[in-house]
Amino acid sequence: MNITKLILAGVFALVASTATYAEEAKQTCCEKAKAAGKACEHPCCVKAVADGKVCEKCNPKK
């Protein structure tokens, strides 16, 4: 019974970590910078912000 619980806990931990990694990978450069409390430093994003827009290259419509 204990080995079953151990295997189940291991599988759950693997699934949880994979889901977290997948969600983090979906973030754009601007979203990652915002989460860190910074502004995105990519030249295309800086130019778009100066024009009052959002960079379409890095932030395609979802």
C-alpha cells in the first residue's frame, strides 16, 4: 500500500511541475518582464511602447 502511495505522489508531483512549466513557457517577453516588475527591453517592444502600441511580433493575438 505504501509503494502505491509513493508512486502516486511521484506522478502527481511530475504532472504539477509540468503544468507549471508549460504555463510559464506560454508567457511573452512583455508578460515575463511585467511579472518581474520591469519593462520589456526588446528593441521592438520599446519602439511599440513609445508609439503607444503593443509589439505584434512578441505579443501576437491569442
